[in-house]
Amino acid sequence: MTAAETVLAALPDLESDLEDLYTRLHQNPEVSGCETETADLIAERLEGLGFEVQRIGGGVVGVLENGEGRRVLYRADIDALPVKEATGLPYASTKTMEDQDGNVVPVMHACGHDVHITAGIGAASLLAEHRDAWSGTYIALFQPAEETGWGAKGMLEDGLTSKIPTPQVAFGQHVMAAGMIAGEVATRPGPILSTATSLNITVDGKGSHGSMPHLGIDPVVIAAAIVTRLQSVVAREIAPSDFAVLTVGSLQAGSSANIIPAEAVLQLNVRAYSTEIRDQIVEAITRIVRAECEAGRSPQDPDIEVLNEYPLTENDEALTSLVRDAFVAQLGQDRVLEAAPATASEDFSEVPRAFCIPYTYWFLGGFAEGQEQFPNHNPRFAPAIEPTLATGVTAAVTAVLACLAAGE
């Protein structure tokens, strides 16, 4: 038997406990930056398994040293979303809580992070209980605030790279709906998740009575011109062979039909499979916004603020090949798919980039065959507990042991 087969033979004995953990997490979600109870639960579990546990930047890291060998890091994100759950499940979240801005919001694990936590705890449990099957160091990292793009950076700013053994490879996974069913995994070398940037743009005008527009400077007109002009960026400045998206997701100005407001605020989102293309689009946005403000006689330069940035998730080719072969051996060829690059974004790669190590990231099917699928972040997003959890644990353990068994 392979090391993975030996360790995973004990998975059926854990399934009931993992299902209980999953439903507990699902019923008790916490929004980004406020994951205190979730982190406490994770730390308690890891400590009980014999891990050396640290709280770093709002997250939890457990280190399990088991003799000579490679050092492997597996990361799971732990935050939930300000979404009101509408699944109708007996273990649905009815929770509300204050977010970091002091707003009371409904909270739901609408992106599968409860699956990721449970799979991470399951993998940690099996590896801790079967140390005779492997040698090396396993690092279980549970990261906060993925949904806001600040979680990985927060852990790094709190000294992550100096507080744990330097890993040699890193792994992550994510539940996805489209194109997959529970029990399947999908991966690919190269770009697998897009890079993204969100911008907040404030355009200044001069307020006036709606009947006296000549005495004011209308920021609504300027903002409308900006929105129209931005539609040409991807169509006319990016090569047709390259992927890029530029979305104006919000335009807010004024509160009355007969008042010309003093400002307009736009929020934009940019995505690409290349950091260079993303930066090219951001430069084009800056150029167009400034030009339209000048053309519209805005009394001052626009304020262009970066709300968040997500790096490109680009899988290492050799490591992905190694892990994919291990998945096929463990799960079977029919359950290991070739992933298409997704337009969603993640901050997972911030950690391996900080350590200058290769990484690979894969997708996990979450909906049973025949089950109605809802996309991530939807109020009715409800992965099938099994075989989703078992597959998530299996994939994590298989990837980790493929590297621990591969030697230096």
C-alpha cells in the first residue's frame, strides 16, 4: 500500500466526527476579520492532535514535526460572507453579527470555507494519528479574511515567514459548483484563478439646483462618460487572445431629482490571467478617469483608491503533475478532471510567494449528481456533505503525502 492508502484507510472512522464539525461550522459562520470562535475551535482541535499551534494575524497555524523529510504546507480559508442563508437546510445559519465596520449583517458560509476547514482538520487528524506512514513536517495553515483579500497579507505582516518552519511546497483547494460534481477534483498547470483589483473612484463636482445646471458642475455626467468610455478598454486595448474583464459594479450619486450632487462614486473590478494585463487595465482606467474629469471641469483631481488586490493563482507545472498523478492513483482517472481557468480570485498564493516556493491549487466538486447547483456566494449555496468532505480530506492527504514521499 502507498502511504496515502495506509493513512486514508482510517478515513471512514472519522466521517461522523467530520460531519458534526462541518454542520457546527456551517451554523456558526463568522465574517472576514471576525473569525475568533472559528479560530478557537481550530486551535483546540490541532492542539488535541499534538500540533504546535500559533495564532498569527487572526489565523491559526499548526506544525507537526515527524522526523526528517520535506516540509509541506496545506492552507484552508476560514471566513464566511455577509449573506442571508436561504438553503432551508436543518443546519442552516440564522446568525447575524457585527462586521469590522460595526454593521450588523447576516452571515453564511456561502463559499464553502466550512468544507475547507473540515477537510483541513480531517487531513491533520489522519496525518497525526498515522505518523508511522510518513516522515517530515506538516504545516496546517488556517487563514482568515480571504473574502476581503487581506487575510494572507495580515498573517505575513504578523511575521508568518519567521514564526514557522519554511515550507518547501504549498497546497490549497476550493469547492466549486460549475462543471463538477461531488467526488471529483480538477486541476491544471499554469493560471487557475485570475488576478483581480477593485477600485473606488470619487469624482468631484459642484452642487447646484437641478434648474440651474450652468451654475454647477455635474459629477453624474462625468461619471456616466467614464462608464461609457471604460467599455472600450478591453475591446480596444487588450488583445482578443487575452482574457480580461472590467466591470463597473456600482455608481452612486445624489439623492434627489432636482439636486445636482457634489460628487459621484464608482466602484470597479478588474480581472485577468496576467498581472501585466491587469496593470495595463488599471493604468487605462486611471488615464480615462482623469481625462474625463478634466473634460467635465471637475474642480479637483479624482480620488482613485485600491480597495483590494488578489494575486494571480498560477500552479507550478512539475508540482501539479506530481499531485495530479497521485490523485489519479488514489481517486481514479474518471474523478480527476482538467480544470479550466476560473475567473474567481484568491489570496492563497500570497503565502507561497512570500516563501518563494512552488504551489498547486485544485478545485473540489461540491454538488451531488442531479442536485440543483448554485454558484459560490449565492444564498442557496449548499454543498452535499458527502462525498464532498471525504473527497476534500482524501485530496489534501494525497497531495501532502505525494510530496513527503517524493524526497528532496
